[in-house]
Amino acid sequence: MLRLNQIAIAMSSEQPIQPETPQSETPQPVPQFGWNSYAELINGRFAMIGFVALILLEVLTRQDFFSWIGIR
């Protein structure tokens, strides 16, 4: 109901209705080629995922990684 009152007041005052401006969002990192902070961030995340996967593999199979791939 409040929104309809605002529209009615805006129409009666003969001023154009200005759209609400959204809050500015923080800029997202743009992927770049080569060694940069974005590449290092992604590389670190994949390294953490790989490390956790390796730990889970050792816990579930009760063998270390080298035994699992057949080196030992």
C-alpha cells in the first residue's frame, strides 16, 4: 500500500519517478592470462581440494598414496 502512495504522490507532483539505485557491489576479479593473483587463488583452492581428496583416499583404502598407485 505504501508503494501505491509513493506512486500517487510522484504522479501528482509532476516529477519523473527515479528508479532506485542498487548498492554498488564489490568488483569481481576478472580472469587474466599468466601469473596473477586470480590464478593463484584458483590454484590454491584446487590444491586444497586435492589434498582433502588424498586424505580421504588414504582413510577409505587404509593404504598410503604410493601403495595405492603401485609404487611400493
